[in-house]
Amino acid sequence: LSVNASEASGWKIPETLFGLFFEEINHAGAGGLWAELVSNRGFEAGGPNVPSNIDPWSVIGEESSLIVSTDRSSCFSRNKVALRMDVLCDMEGVKTCPARGVGIYNPGFWGMNIERGKTYKVVFYITSQDSVNISVSFASSDGSQILATANIIASASVVSNWTKQEVLLKATGTNPNSRLQLTTTRKGVIWFDQVSAMPLDTYMGHGFRKELVEMLASLKPRFLRFPGGCFVEGEWLRNAFRWRETIGPWEERPGHFGDVWMYWTDDGLGYFEFLQLSEDLGALPIWVFNNGISHNDQVNPATVLPFVQEALDGIEFARGDPGSKWGSLRAAMGHPEPFDLKHVAIGNEDCWKSNYKGNYLKFYNAINKTYPDIKIITNCDGSSGPLDHPADLYDFHVYTSANNMFSMAHQFDHTPRTGSKPKAFVSEYAVTGSDAGSGSLLAALGEAGFLIGLERNSDIIDMASYAPLFVNSNDRRWSPDAIVFNSWQQYGTPSYWMQQFFAESSGATILSSTLQASSPNSLIASAITWKNTNDNNNYIRVKIVNFGGNTVNLKISVNGLDPNSIRLFGSTKTVLTSKYVMDENSFREPKKVVPIQSLFKNIGENMDVVLAPHSFTSIDLLK
Ligand code: AHR
């Protein structure tokens, strides 16, 4: 492998090249990234009808002591359903309540992770004509072990109108499979609504599960595409993500049923929170909005204008002046400064649908007129020829076998360079099917080859992101995914770790390099140089994927770089490989397939590197 050290031999890789795509799929957000512990906090799952689906809430106590129902008496006008508890027992008298009380519990998303010493904020709304004495507690899944508890006592005059109750619970024990209980031993009728339990300790205090965001942050993502995917479209338009329903105080959000991935979300993780997360990650937000098209129904260009207005309002919400109609709502939510929204995507995977182009043009023209600086992304593939409509970027999605993915490193080699204005946004890529299992080394190697191809074609590719990002292991709707978690554990699949090798690429300079090999179809390489802002040093990184099953002895020369100027301490070799190519990580063995770093000592004119079979190697040379 011969690398030309001169920056003039290459070009600057786009600052935005590698980022993230977050979709609300697999309980990635509700019961995942969003740290809310209560599932169906407004008893609203199933929509505004009563009796409502209160799943996964359950009843504590016998039918003779307690009747639980729902009605539409909530104080929140956009989510009217409230839970009514008729308590028939009392502390004494004919019908005595059990000592632990009667009431309701919520097991969260397959168990709440309650940790000793940590503090949780529990908020809920109640009303009653009687005085109330409610015990709020975290308990083990069968209720036998109490991990934290507090009592809410209020007179009838206080709770005769809906009142907000707030309590901090400090856990005295740890249990990843806990539940939240609201119980009483006092006779009467109590209504509950909007019950929330959040750990105080969230990423930047913004409500995101810390360990999960930290995994994202370490990829140094330059953008965050959200909130889908198919989630944006819906099976039916009535179930698509509508940003206006997801902003403002959490108590007032109606929530919605995502009918593609088939679960309810309270929309605690709403449009504002996605923008906030992007900012917290130092990533540009890329908002994908519904374009009047779902999987099964669509509006036509003549009637799409309300959708266009919805998109314009959403942009104003993100970046409008705090004095503007929608910008003022953002300011009221605690973010007077505009978010850095510079990209929007008109729909997801809809190019082939009859109304796409007609609708697209309505959106494009309106957005372009009001916000000419915003880059607009079309769903139509522009990799093989010019598009018949204006766009700044075109979406490119690929899910395929490992072999195909590896050979698609050359997918963009022949894309016309001249006059091809829209650049590619490879917003979803992954090896899927039997090559991938639930996240294999083989899949990661195919993807690594593909990404090297993207780097090498980054004169015409602006952005790329793996999909899907997260899976809650209790609700695998799509496999594989980059990060697997449950209520208390998480690990990266090899595809997650593979992306770490590209964390420095965005904004770096790609160097020209030539690979001569006896097995050229199973090897691919690239070289970049960049200045590390942490240590202020310059590095060259050479990445090589050995997709084949044989060991390869590679000689690397960096022409134009005096080997004496390379520093031994600080130059490293990092390898992602494993014993078997189908090896995966798991909760039991989360680090079975992870990059291993060592010092790189073979510095010289010709640097010998042994590439293990089925491996991804990067050599970092510190200049
Ligand atoms: O990433 C999973 C799904 O794959 C996305 O929702 C969709 O865009 C694609 O078909």
C-alpha cells in the first residue's frame, strides 16, 4: 500500500461525512434513549377512547378492594384520558385494606432500572373529593422488596381540583427489574394522570439515558438524522409522527401509536428533544418530515399544502426568532437561541410513490423560498444519473449481504462528477440477513469496506449513517442494530465498533493511496490525515479491511514523509477481528468483538503489517 503524504494529493472530506440516524424503532427512544421509566404515563395508549388501553399498568389488590377504570376527566385537553381508582377498603372497618395497600403499578419498559444511591423524580397529577394518602414507591417486580418510598398526604380541599405532585425518591437498593407503585389504604375515589419517573442523572440534564448517549458521543457524529425511517411515514397518515403533537410540556403531549413498528410512544422524546440531542452531541440536526405520504395512503399535490405549512412551521420552531409564532414556543421550552437546523429531508423512501414528485416540489419551492440556506434532501436516487427535480442531496439506502456491501465500496466510483449537483446522503446502510445475524463481525467488515469506498468518493458523498441505531433487546423489530440495550445494560455490535474507526474522518483530508495485492477483491484501504484538537498533533491514519479468510502481509509506505518524523510513542495499531467471522457481542460477552489497540513499532520506509484473516486494521502514525 503506497500512500502519498502530500495533502495536495487528496481533498478535504466533508465535515459532515459520518453521523447517526436515529429512528423510533425497537423501542429505541421510548424505553431506551429517553430516560422516562414509566410506559404509557398518561393511560392514553390506544388513543383518546375510553375504556383505554392502560397497558402495561396493572392493579395491586383484589377486585373487592379496588376498581380501576378510565374516563375522560383529565385536566389536559389534548389527552383527556385519566385513570380512576375506586378504593373500597380502608385502614379499618368492614373491609380492611391489605397492609401494603391497593393501587396500581407500572413495570416500565420491561422493568425499571433502579440503582442504590440514585435519585429519581416522580411526578403525577391527582384529583379526589376526599383527602388522600398515597404511597409512591419503587419495588421489585413482585412488590416484595421496596427500594424507595415516600408518602403524599393531601386534604380534600387541596386535591379537589387536579394538582401536580412531585417527589424525589432516593433508592436504597438496586434492582434492574423494578416497578413504580402508587398505593393507598384509604377509602375513596382518586383520579390519576400523567405519571412520570425519571432519574435525575441524565445526559446534560436533558432527559437522555446517559450511557447510551455516551456511546453515541464517542463516535463523534457530525449529524443526527431523525426521527425515522418508516416511523416518519406511518402505515397510515393518521399514525405518522406529527411534530406539533410532540412539543410543549410533556404532560400535554397526546402521544401516538407508531403503526409501522407497532408500539405506543408518549412522545416524551419529541421534536424539541431531537434538536436538543443533536446540539448536545455537537451534531447537525437532519429533520425528516412526513410529506403527505404513508405506506398505505397519500395526499396529492393539490391538497398537500397543510403538510407544507406544517414543515415550514417546524423549521420556524427550530430556528425562528423567539418573537416568532413557533420560535416563541421553542424559547418557552428553554431554548431561546435557534437550533442549527440546516438540513431537511422530504419524506422517507417515497420516490417511487405516485404523488412524491408533485408533493416534493411543493415542499421544495416553499422551503427554498423562505429558507434558501436550508439543504433539501430528496428520496430519489441520483447516483447513476441526473435527477429530474431540484435537490441539494439525495437519499441512498442499502441493506444487503456482506459480499455485496463490500463490493459496493465501488458503487460511487462511476457516478458522474461533472454537473452532478446533488451529493449523496447514504442515510441508511447495513449488512442484513444471514450474514449479519444479530450483528456479526462479517457484517461489520462488509460495512467497513463500503465506508472506505465512501471516504474515497467523498467528493460526491456528503453524509453517511448506519441503520438502525438502537434495539431494546425486549422488542427486536429489526436486526441487526448498532447498539443493543435493556433496562440496565448496553453493548455495541461489531458494526458499532467498526464506526469508531471513522470517527476522525469527517473534515479530515483524504490522501491518495494505491493498493497492489494478489487478492484485490478482498482488500480495500484508505488513508487520511488530520489534526487532533485534543493533543494538537497531526496524524495519518491508514485503514485496511481484509475481507478474506487468509492472513495478508502488507507493506505500507508513506511517500513524502520522513520516517524519522513519525513518533513511536503515540503511533498505534488498532484491530477489529475475532476467532470466527460470525462472532457477535452479547450481554454475556459484550466485548468479544471490539477493537484492540497496541503500539505500532514497525515504523520505517516500508512498514510491515500483518493483517489477520477477516479483520479491520487501522494504523495511526503520529507526525
Ligand atoms: O432502518 C429500518 C428501516 O429501513 C427504516 O425505517 C426504513 O427507512 C428502511 O426501510
